[in-house]
Amino acid sequence: MRKGLLRLSLLGLALASACADHPDQQPAGTSTTTSIGGDGSRIHRADTGRLTAASTAAANDVVRDYLHAFVEGAVDQMSLVSQTTPINGISHVRYEQVVGGLRVYGAYVRAAITDRGELVQVIENLAPVGALPRAASIKHADALGVAMKELGYDFATPAQASGSGNKLGFDKGTEFYRDPSVEKVAYHDGNALKQGYLVETWSLRGNQLDYTLVSGHGSIVSTERRTQNDSYNVFVEDPFKGPQTVVTGPGAGNAESPAGWLAGSQTTINITGNNAHAYLDTDANNAADSGGASVTDGNFLTAVDLGQAPTTTGNKAVAVQNLFYLNNLIHDILYRHGFDEAAGNFQANNFGNGGANGSDPVNAEAQDGSGTDNANMSTPNDGSSPRMQMYLWTGSAPTAIVTDSSPHPAYYSSFGAAPSLAGTSGAFAIANDGAGTTSDACEAIPAGQLTGKIAIVDRGTCNFTLKVLNAQKAGAVAVVIANNVAGGAFAPGGTDRKVKIPSAMVSLDDGTALKGSAGTAGNLRKNNVTPLQIDGDIDADIVFHEYGHGLTWRMIGGMNGALAGAIGEGASDVNAFLVNGDDLIGEYAYSNALGIRRYPYQNYPLTYKDATSGEVHNDGEIYAAAMWRVLENYVAAGLTADDLFGDFVGGMNFTPSTPAFEHMRDGMLQSAAGTGRECLIWRGFAATGIGVGAKGTVSRRGTVTITESFTLPANCQ
């Protein structure tokens, strides 16, 4: 029997139960369709658009009555988490499951209900009722040690610092951003409930936020990484699109930020408000740098000098004021479309509007000193502040040099050790993992094959961190990643504490030349010529993209894995282009008029079947391309990007955790039901291979299988 579910033959019993408990709640649909979410949840919808008829019962009773026959006694273990205020007449109610005083990890219910008491959709993933889990044989501290080892923390388990009962905190020391926490939980392993521990660790270096589920006997069950009356002189998008412009904040009284954007005392490099706290963090200690001039009138009007380095006093102030403005701008836009307090948004004060009592504005770190050529966003659960780290970019100048008989320009990775000026030396060796594309290093490489060598690996098939880690395990002292497409190289991104060696990327042509030098001595070093850097804080595409990760983690839930991770990246691009209005991403930060993606989103050439590269940014482009086609359809029909924004965000309420591309499509269709926009959505997705019958699955081993379809439903043909 599938986790938490009985067979569909019990549907009649569910409806009968609803009618018996509440006579005014009658079945509305002639049939109910269900599908399976990426996390194994069951999604219930009716062909009429309503699972149940109108009811005067409380929302909790309507949901519980409907689910009673599907999950038996599990409905008695549902604990209300939140209920949103109605948008277009629909509220969204969320529950978690608690058994024997333990929260059941990954078990949830999300229901959409009209203001007439009609159930529109239910997504449920409750564990079946059974015996209480046996006590764990290890303690909280043991579980933390197991998780730390799995994640590459190579120091002693810290001492307990706070808490009692199910959840304990441990001293953060100098390695963690905040105290690691360990919560005793129940979880379902596919057969029965068991007891284990959910460990949260959040690193200072690399901004790595991880949730690790450890069994009661000390084995790893799963890991999940979840790695802004005032005025501002800002770049509305980036310096490629126009000069700085003085814009006015909302002041007090608007619905999205009723207390305005500012709160407390301010300086030019440390700006605090209800929605965001933006500050300079050049020393990478995850706290505001000291200094800056006091600002008492709410006017942040420092002018930029793009002919000077971002590190000048004036340009540092520009970075912070721009970052604060963009975080507040996207907060207010998303709020209007449903990412509000009850949906888990980011605010210090929730003004009594639901959610986990606020206390979670975005910590936005400008010119963060922990990396270059990248940005990241870590999003903990509601009630705890996410952290956005914005880096400086190196523009078109290489950051590293790879030398055989001549120098080759390179860009070093944002993970692992940074190359030194002296560099790392060794003989070049082409990595051979012996599987499929043998030189991509996506599989384990025989031990000792690369001892003392500078490994040359090809880009593609899997994440950069995995390539370098596999080479490191085989003895490599450094890695050169050869681009697999024509054109230049860029700085490989990713985070993995287990990677200790330096790595960098070269172009396709330079990679070919270096492969010809296999067996000869070489060196990978830092470029001693410092280029004029580019500040990602003044590129709105980058900021809105990172904020988009917070949006999907909070509204959808799990965004890990090959397809869900790709959606997270693609949806973040959607968040950017729905505001900025063009089909290119990150042109300014990347110093390339064509942006950082492989192709512009207009006339994008790849389709759903191509979402199998193993690299989430590349695969995420395909989801974003489908959304760009939907946007084109909306505009052609006389609608706006704002109309699509509402369906994009609203659809996340109807989307299961760990989704595939078709789940995102179906969520939007459900959000837009009855508006006449459904076929505009279908045509955009079907043109990208995500039509009727399209399906993406991920095996336990991480293998992605795509069934592509360009078919439209009959009413849209």
C-alpha cells in the first residue's frame, strides 16, 4: 500500500462521510481525478472543479471530513499550520502530522477551499496510522555528528547550547552561521513509522543550509540542501538598461508593507526594515560591516561611479541601497500576488496576518566576501530569516591561469580552495571514470588514478561539485574543467564542503589544447592581474532570481532533486523576467549582452526531453522557456505580465512538494481555472514538450526519465 493512502475505491466512502457529518456538504463532482506528486503525495481534483459542494462547516471540518476515508485515523493527527486570507475567493489551509508528540517529517496536507466552503483541491502525504515508533538508540548529539560527517564538517561535534525535549540547539562556534539544531521526529520509511532526528546545519562559509534526516540507529536517511516615506538612488534593472534613478519608497500605509520599508536606525551600508536587512559583508562574517554614514532622513541617494572599483566608499553604499530597494520591491510585488504572511513570506512583523509570527526578514549581504561570480539564497522554515549572499563578479577578465607550455585563461570555482598566486602544480591527466562519457567525472574514478595530478574533466552531465569531488577522491590536487560548448569559460558554481582542492574552467579550445598536454607538467594559479569587478547587487536579475528560491521553498516545499531543483532555478528566472520584462538573465553581472543562460528565452530551442543533463541551471532553463512562451501568449491576448504573475504564484498553492514540470503546469491551470486563460497556459507548456501526457520522473538513483508531449487538450486545439 502506498504511504498514507487507501485505494481510490474508497472515494465514495469519503464523500459519504462528508455528507453524513455535514448534511449541507454534498459531493459536487461526478468523478475525481488523482495524480502523484514528486514526493509521492496524492493530488485530488474533481472534473467539475469542486471536490465537495458548498458547506457552512469550518474549513478544518471540511478538509478532515473529505480525507477521513483516505487516510483513516491520520486525520486526527493533523495539526493546523496556517490558513491564508482568500484570494479570488479561495483560501489555502496547511497541516502537518504529529504522532506521539513527534512531528512526522515530510507528512503534510495542503487544501484549497472556496469562501463558500467548497474543496477545490487536496494534496496529502500523511503517514498511515500505526504503532508509535520505537525509541531511538542514539542521542541528539550523536545525530548531529552523523550529519556533520556526511556534509563534510571535519571538526568535533559542538556542545549543547539550548533547548530541551524534542529539539536541542548546539553551539555554533566559528563554523556555523547559527546554532545547529536537532529535532527528534518520526518518519515513514515506506513500511512503518520510525523515530529519528532532523538535523539543521547552516554554515558560515558557503551559506550551506542543510536538513539531514538521521535514523534512530545513526544512518543517513536523506539530506536536503536549501542552498527589500523614503527614497533610493538605484538601478531599476542594471546599468546596461539605464542610469540610476531616484525612486520613492511606499512610506506607511500600503497593503504590502503597512509600516513602510524602513525600521530603526540606518547607515549608508546597513539598512534595516520589516521586509529586509541589507548590509555590507565584505569580510564574510555574516554580520554587517562597521562604518558608513548615518542616514536619518530616509534618503539613500549615493551616486555610483562605474569607472571605479565596487569597493570604493561610494560604490559600497550604492550596493547596499540598491540591494535593499530590490528586496523590498520584489517583496511587495509577490505579496500582491499571494506570497503573504500566511503563505510564509519574509517579514519581521506579520501584523497579525498569519504565518509563523514574523521574525524572518531577508538578511541580504552586499558584496559578500565569501565568493565571486555567483550569488545564493538559503531559506529555512517560516519564522527564521533567509540569507541572500550577493557577490562581486570578475567581468570578462580571467581569475586564474592554467599553464602547460603556454598560459590559458581560466575562471576558478566558487567552491573548494581558491587558487593561490604560486598555484598548484602537477602533471596533467584526463580523468577517466569508465562510464558513459568517460571524461566527465560524473562517476567514481578508480582510486589512485589521479594521485598528484591536475585532472582535466569535461563540463556536462552532472554538477561541477561532483566532478571535482570525484577527482579529489581519486587523488587529484587540482581540476581543470573544459567547457563542452564553443565560446568562453565562466566560474563554475556550487557548494560542497567536501571539496578541498582548487578548480577552474577553461574554454573548449583551451581544454582541447590542455588534453594534448596530458602527461606533462602544469600549474593552476590565481591571475595576478586584478580586473575591475562588477557588482551583482546592482543587477536586478540576480537579486530577483535569488529571491525566487525563497518563494518556491516557502510556498511549494521540497525543491531538491533533479527536476524539482531545475524548477527552482527556472522559476527564479521567471521571477526575474516577469518583473524586468526581457528574455535575457544576468547580462550585466556576466558582462555579456546575451546573458548567462545558454540561449535567450525567446525562441528557446530545447524542450522537456532535454531536461536530463543533470545540471539544474541548464534543465531549469527549459521550465523558464515554457513560462516565457506563456507570457507571450498572455501579452498576445491583451493580458500583462502582472496577470501571469498572479497565476504563477497562485499555482504554487496547488503544487505538491518536489514537483516535476507538469505539476507546475497543473498548479497554474488550477489557479487560473474559470478565467479563460487555461489554453494560454497549455499552449506555452505544450510548445515546450510539457503537453497532455507529459511526465517526468526521478528514480531512487537519481535517473531522470522524461515522456515528452506536444499535445493540447481538445478544447485548446
